[in-house]
Amino acid sequence: LLEPDGKSQISEYPITNILFCCRGAESTHEFDCFAFNTGHGRRDNEIFQCHVFRCEVPEAVEKILLCFAQAFRRVPRSPSSIYTPPPTPTKDLSNLFTFDVGLDIKEDVDGKGGYNHVPKEKNCFKLRQDYVKKVIVTVQQTSNMELVIERCFGLLLAPGRNVKHADMHLLDMVSMGCSGDSRSNVISGEWDPAGFEVLNTETPKGTRVFMTVAVDLVIAGIQEPVRFRIETKVRIFPPTERFWYFNKKPIHEQFYLTLKEVPSEVENEQAFEVVNLISETELERRRATHTLQPHAVPLEHSNSTPTPQDEDEDNDEPLLSGFGDVSKDCEEVILENWGDALAKWRTNMNNKPKQITSLARKGIPEALRGEVWQLLSGCHDNEDLMEHYRVLIARDSPAEKVIERDINRTFPAHDFFKEAGGLGQDALYKISKAYSVYDEEVGYCQGLSFLAAVLLLHMPEEQAFAVLVKIMYEYGLRDLFRNDFDMLHTKFYILERLLEVSLLGSLIFTFVNFIGYLKSHN
Amino acid sequence: MAKQYDIIIRLLMVGDSGVGKTCMLCRFADDDISSTHVSTIGIDFKIKTLTIDGKKIRIQIWDTAGQERYETITKQYYRRAQGIVLVYDMKNEESFKNIQKWMKYISDFAPEDVELILVANKSDAYNSERKVSKEHGEMFAKEHRIPFYETSAYMDMNINEAFIMLARIVMKRHKKEIDKQMEHIRLFCREDSDAHIIEKQGKDNNGCCVLM
């Protein structure tokens, strides 16, 4: 920030300390303003400041924000540059080394050394009691000047996570060598189940325990051994357990190693000291405790400039079907507008504020959906229906079996619904059943559970039921399901005819253009 | 761009709700078995390209909702099917009994020359869970002169075999049209050995045979 004469500096903020910036909304008094906030200090006593500026030339605001957006994009998204303590210079990545570390576990299935991969579900290994196990760790450097890994100093194991150094147990090392393509180091060790009681005790159904594996590596040029720790979850089954589905891929973890060059005792050789070694998971965890999101894009331009979040979405985990996750991001201004409108609405429930319609058309922010949906559908004073719900859930339904079959097939990957017999599935079952009793004609129809599930994610059971009833009866959805989908077929028909008409229209349009083109080139 | 296939065939999967139609299909088309399949609402489809007897076959498989009330929608897809996979769950006797009902729909709505196979899914079941014996399934299949398979989408048993068998009998049934088309494609090759011409022709002509 410079004085108007452009020579002296008023203040300076490192880009990595800027958390968020935005501009005033169009056609408001703040139109020519922009603001950003910064954070300093450590996590536990961080200080936040908000800086607001007014520009003499309103058009400049846009340019400034674009500059911000570009600057944000240029700073590497690797959180190591944002959240690690100051010694990591963000501009200079020459001291940052990244590693890919893989972890795999095998079991001696025949007692004679015939090792088989243990199955894995998500990031959880499924182990069986009493089998001798082999832990295999692969370490591969993925960036920067190549460091030579001289040897493995030790392979360690312990139940739990955030385990202290002293609590980890050294495993008998079997081997260390290079992989086939000689790009990564493979360290494997044998693990006698008797030595780790916690990891040899059957885990109760649906629970899992943490386990930490560490390797101490001696790297040329670094005096102290470098310890890579991977934490993972395991479930332990009885020795007789059979597994059907085998996912044999090892789990992988990224590590960021920051080194500092120190005076070397041997001439012509570089010597380093470890400044910091952190795993991606740990970074994620730290990032999660930071509730702030690095937003960098001016509000009015979110369509034209890619946000830094775009890069985040590039993760390797395949999207499971029925994931059903919703973006929780919402810009401050929009929330404020909603806040105003809702406050007005609450004072007089029968008088819906005008701005609600236009706000709703832009999408209702995730956090407000529960309330807004209830208000919009007129469920705020529906005590009767909610009371009735409590009666309905006690009744039997002829569709019980069908519903049961669908419950674990409704958003099966969603955290709230994935657990068999969990809270989510239980509520879903009750709502679907209650509706099938309430509406005898439609009863339960496949697809209904998805609708109920979406509502359940935003509001308690009774309210969700009330809104479901409203949607079905007052918003015409029920008509689609009735009479063998008669209305649905009609709508399909209408859609097809409309498509025909509009396609025909665009065909004619193209044809006319083509004739025009021919004429002009004749 | 060269055509990725020579021939398209259309298959359809029918059977009661929850017998594992979607699971079988995902296993066959994507080699994926995750516990997270959502219930099929209405209709869905997947595509897989295979080489059978030197011909590149694109198999289009339509997956239907098993729930009764969706029948008005799913019935509309019978007409275009060349092969139908009838699926029941060997742990569920009702689903086996209902094969009769599905057969009736097929005779009412599917083309006359449609080929069928009968599949008893969930063969990973323990013996105590099994409600429909292999003999019963086989007998039914024999009566109707259709191939019979016991499969497990979960353990990937017999899934490929079943689908490929159906593809083969569909191809055999439509051998005449296919041979004509293949000859057509081959002729292009002979007329002009320059590969890109074939491609071009292929594009203009779709270079493939769509069996209706």
C-alpha cells in the first residue's frame, strides 16, 4: 500500500496472510469500496484485521479485485505455504521436498509365508486376528532435487494416532530395497500379532481403531533420521472371517519436507536440517480447524474468473453414487440479504416479503434451506400434521418390505444415511412408512425416499414429513405418481413435442443462415 | 474419428426389485461392485464394447426399476430389446415365482424374435439362505428353452459369461443382417485400402449396423 505520490509505503501485507476479499455490491453506497481481512499469529491466538478502502474512481475497484484474484491464484494452493509457520518461504519452494508414501498390509494366510493382501474399504484395512502380518511401506520422492535415501533406520508400529515416539514399537525388519522401476524405496517388516494386543482384538461391529506406522529414514546430507508417519484405520475380525471384495490398492499419503541448508563439515557436500515435515492429512486437519476459507474472487465476477477452489476439486477419490453432498459455500452479502428478508417474514408469517422470490430463484443457501423450505411451503404452523405424524408412524404399512429394501439404497454414500440402522436410515424409514399410510393411493413409490432424505438433511423428522406432504399435495408431485404415472407420461409427451418444435426451429434457423452464407459467397 | 464398434445390440434387464440387476450391470460394464448402488428409478442404461468373434460389439444395456408401479414406464423399453436378462434372487422365492409375470410381459411387449436368458443372482449366499434350488431354475429354463446361469455380482461369478452368452445368441439370431453389414464394412476396405477413406466413409454411413 503506497502513498499517492507512489514513493513511500504505508503498509504491507503478505498475500499469504490475506484470507478473504470482496467489494461492495453494485448500486449500493459501498460500490466504490473494497475490503480484505488478514490474520496473523499462531493458531491459538490469531489476530484478525479487516481493512476497508474507498476508491476515488469506482472502476478501479474491479481492477484491484482482479489483481487480488490473480495474486491468489499464483500463490501455490499447497496449504504448506499457507499454514506452515513462517520459516517456509512461499516465494521460494526450493527447500520444499514432497514425498509419496504408500502403506500396504499382507497376511500370512497359510502360515508358511504365503502372504495375501488384506482387503481395504475406503481408508480402513480389514485385518484378521492371529495371522502374522507384513507391513510394506513405499517411499517415493515426487519433487525437487533428488535426495538419496541411504537406509531405513527402523520400521515402527503402534495402535492409536498422535502416538508419542516412545510408544512406538520397532518391527523386525525383513527388507529394504528398490521397487521394480527403482524410483521408490520399499521397506517391509514382519508384525507378530501377539505383540500388539489392541490390534489383535476383534473390533465391535461398525467401529474401527487407529493405527500408526512410521519409518525412520537416513537421508544423505541430513544428520538426523527423518520420520514419516502414516496413520490409518483398521478393523479387526475373527480369524475365520471371509471377505468377498478385495481392494488391493495401498493407501497413499503425501508428505511435505522443508529443509534448511546448514554449513557442511565435508567440503563440496550440501548439508541440511529438517525444518518441518508434515503430511497432507495433518494439513487437512489443520485446515479444517481453520474455519476461514481463502476466497479470492470479487463477488460480481465469480462467473468469469475461476475460483481457487476449482483446483481443490481435483481429488482422486471417485465420487460414490448417492453421495448427495451440497456445497456449503455462500457469499456473505447473499446471507445478509436473506437475513433481512427472513427477519421481516418472521414478524408477519402471512406476508411473504417481495425479495424472497428473487432470492430463492438464485438458490437458497444450504444453511437456510431448512427454515426457508418450511416457510415457503407454509409448514410453520402445521402442528396438526406433525401431531398426526406421531400417530402414523405407529401404524403398519403394506409397503414396509419395499421401503426397507430401499432405505440402504438411498444416498448410500452419504455420511448421514450410510450406516445400517443408524439415525439417518431410521428416520428415513419412519417418514417413508408414515407417508405410505397417510397417502393410501400413492403409498410408497421408489424415489420418494430420496425426496424424504433431502428434507431430513435439513430439518427434524416431523417437519420433514410435513414438508413432504405439502410438496406431494400442493406442488403437484403427487399427481405424477398417481394412476400409473399418467401425468408423468403426459409431461414426457409435452417435453418431447416441445423439443421437436424447438429443434425444428433451430434447424430452420441453421438452414436460413446457410442459404444466406451461400448467397454471400456466390 | 474412426468408429469404435461395428455393431450395436440392445439388451434389457428385468426382474423384481432388489434382485441385483443394477449390481450385475455395474459389475459387467464397469467391473465395479460398491455397496452404494441407489435404487433404480424408472430406467437407466450402461454401455460396454466387446470383441466377439472378431467383431466389435457395442452392448447397450437398459436397466429397469423392479417395482411394480414403474412397469408402465419400463414396458415401453421392451419393444426395442433384442435380448433380455431375466433376473431373480435365489434367496427370494417370490422373485423366482414372478419370473412367470416377467415372461408374460415379454410375450406381450417384446419383439417375437427376442432372445432370453434366465439368471439366478446372489450365488454367494450360504446354503441355508438359498430358497430356490439350482434344479428349479434349470427346469424352468429348460421348459422355455433358454440358457440358465447362477451368478454372483458380489463375487464376480458368471457375470461376464451370462452377458456374453446373451450377446452371442442375439448375434446368431441377427446373423443375416450382421453379415450384410460386416460385408459392407469389408467392401469399403477392399475398394480402397487407404485407411482414412474408410474412416471417412464410416463417418458418413455410420459404418455400423444398428439392428432394429
